[in-house]
Amino acid sequence: MAAAPALELAPVPVAAPVPAAGPRARILLLTEGTYPYALGGVSSWCDLLIRGLDEFDWSVLPIVAPDGRPPLYALPPHAREVGPLEVWSEGLPRGGGRGPLRWDLPGALVRGLLGWHGDTEAVVAECVWCRHHPAGVRRVFRSGRGWHAFLAGLRDVLAERVPEAGTPPRLDLVEAAGLYQTLYWVARTASAPTPDTDLLHVTAAGWSAIPARVHKALHGTPMVLTEHGVYLREAYLAAVRSGGSPGARFSATRLARGLARCAYAGADVICPVTDANAYWEMGLGLEPAKILVLYNGLRQPAPPVRPPDARVVVSVGRIDPLKDVHTLLRVAAETLRVMPEARFRHFGSVTDGEEAYGRSCFALHERLGLADRFAFMGRTTDPTGAVRDADVVLMTSISEGLPMSVLEAMSEGRPVVSTAVGGVPDVVKGCGVVCAPGDDHALATAVVMLLRNPELAWRLGLRGHNRLGRIFNESACVESYRALLHTLTRDRVRLRAVR
């Protein structure tokens, strides 16, 4: 296989000195199902960024499900939450807006978002109308005219014949109605108000980009997109594993593609957390000049202590199809056949909306007869403490960017056995073992090898610890974002200062 081309990406901008007095730059951080309502890698990164960059005034707009759960992170004094924006809630749209209704809104959205060559700027124009007429969105989508406009647009999309896209499947009435309801929530999300800000910082190329694109269209505000995982790739993987009908999979993946295209088109700078994500983004048509790779990082770690040599394997992550907990359980079963004295501990709770997958994991755990040799430990607020008690840290994900759980293992000097996904191979090289996703035999073999060779495991862990301190450190991550965000907000702050 030919080697990947060398990346020629944008350099990290150098920030001008921050003025000692005057207005502070304002940043709106838009999240999707993560900070501050969920624990995990993206949320940890958000909290690190906000706390590390306290010279900015932060607003956080979370897009969440209406489950009534409280935030899990307390925001620092220089940050505030606006929202949250509850998708699929029963609340009515806020605000009014007069003028003629846009009866073709559903048709324009389905053509722009699901069409293979959909017009992203036309989608943004429709979303701007939604911002001005939030009550009108509901009236349009509840009308017969809106439904018929949607059906006409859907027929256009299903009639497309694009060689690289394949032939679209037929959608039955239930599938079409489900898509219609989803597009209604796209419009509702676009209608949500956003506060005055000098910079929009979006954490995923999906739903969280919708309010940002509208705000930018209205005010010309610059927009940064940080991709931890590649949103579209993860949508494809989720669709393959969902077991849904062809029509449902088509709707989900085409919508994800449309949302990602809109996010990419509107971003001034796109910051993947690993080179592997940058190659994906370029493959989706992004210009390399827009891409700036900024690695995740952790605080400079203290010198590690030796592993306990207790044959303990720890994994940290949500119980979610993308984490492939089924493979994790099979790795445990195969390892325990060879080393019955080993013990596995998994830290993480079931992702909201993935309760059926969680039940399937618990059922597989019982079917494999793992009993207390594999313990589901639940959510943890101290992931580094969890991995400190491990001899080996295991990760079986089928999609990642630069996972914090791997960096946390390196910070404690623990060797990593992981699937070769996202940026993991570049990070783990020389300080752990990577295997193909889903290869439970290879993963178990690596786990057994390290458990049986504690001196080798310790040497690999030390190499990982040293690499983390040199490359994947908190200071480098925060300082890179400080330079970027000051550069993008400087002119707008100066303009406010002279008004």
C-alpha cells in the first residue's frame, strides 16, 4: 500500500501579546452530548481548555437530550452555561417572528442535507430564517404544505444517481416520517438563540455546528471546529452496526454527511486531534490550508510507580458501540482461559440512548461466564487513579481520535493494548501493542504477553510516560489553542474597544 502523503497543514499562529486592560475576548463553546453533562475524553478536553484559558470569557451551549440530569462539571468563574438546548424535548419554540412562512423549508433541508451535492449555503439560509422565525418552524412542519414540500424534496434525493454514492433505497412511510421529525429538530436547533461572542468554537462536525453556522451567517463571527473523532466516520460505523433498515441507515448517514459538510464549509480553522483525522478530512474534500492538527494533552505527570503485578487489566470508556465492549468481553474471556488468575475492571457508564447496547453487553458478560473476574465498575471521576491500579490498560474501540484514556494510561506509566484506530498507533508506538479492531485473539495474546512479562510491561509504560511528557502534554495543548484563539479574536476585541 502506498504511503500516505506528507501533511502540509496550516502552522500554529503566533498570538500577539494580550493587552493588560480592555475588553476580554468572548468565546462560545458548542458541545453535543458531552460537556458539562457527561464525563469522558471530549468533556475532559473542554474542561482543560476552559480552565487553562482563563483570560477569555467562555459561554457553553450544550446540545443534550431532555433527560433532566444535572451537569457533572462545575464551570469556573470566567465561564457560564447558556441553554442547554434540549433536542427532542416537548417544550415549544421560544420567540416569535412575523412575516411570510417558508413552506418549502422541509424540502430545502432534505435536498441540502441529504442530497449528495446538496447546497450547504442554501441550508444555512434556511437555518437563518428559522432563527428569525422560531414559532414559524413549528407551524411549517405541522402543516400539510410542509409535509408535501418534504416529500417532493425527498423524491429528488432518492432519484439521484451518483456513481460513488450508490443507488438510494426506498423509504417507507414510517422511515420518511422519522426523517421529517429529525429535520424538524434540525430547524429547531437552528432557531435557538446564541449570545454575542467574538469566536465560535464547535466540538463536533454535527448538530453542535448548526447554531454556530447561523450565528456566523448573521454576524460574520469566526468559527473553529475541533474534531476529536471524525463525525461522519463514526456515523457510518454506527449505521453498519445498528441493524436498522436500509432506509433508516440511508437517512442517518446522509444526514450526518450533510451536517458535516455544513460544518466544514463554515469553519475558518479545523483542528483534528491527530494526523489520522486530518487525512480523513482531506478525503472528504477539505483544503489542507484549513486544517491545523492540535494534539490532546495531560498535565505533566509525576514519576510513575511500578504496576502492582496483580494481573489486573483496566479499561476506561463509555459502554457504547463505538467502544466495542463486546470485543472487550471476548478478550477477557480468552485471556482468562489462559490466565485464570487475571482480573478485568471496566470503568464507564452506558451512553444515553444506547441502553439496548448496554443490556447486550451485560447479557454477553453472563453468557461468557465471566462473573466477578470482569467487573463493571460504573462511572469514575478519577480515571488516572483507575489506571494506576492496572498492570495493563486495554482499549478495544472501533473509532477514536486521540483518546484521553490512552494518555491517562501513559501518564501513570502503564502499557497500553489497543486497537489501531485514529491516532492511537502514532501515540502508542513503542510503548504498547496495537491490533486490528475486533481481533479479540490478537488483543488477548498481547494482554497475556504483558501480564506474563512484567519487566517488559514496565519498560513500555516508562517509555509511554516519557513520550507523554515530551509531546502530548497539557501545556503544549493549551498554549497552541491560546495562540489560535487570540489570533482569531484579536481584531474583534479591538473593534469593541474603540466603540
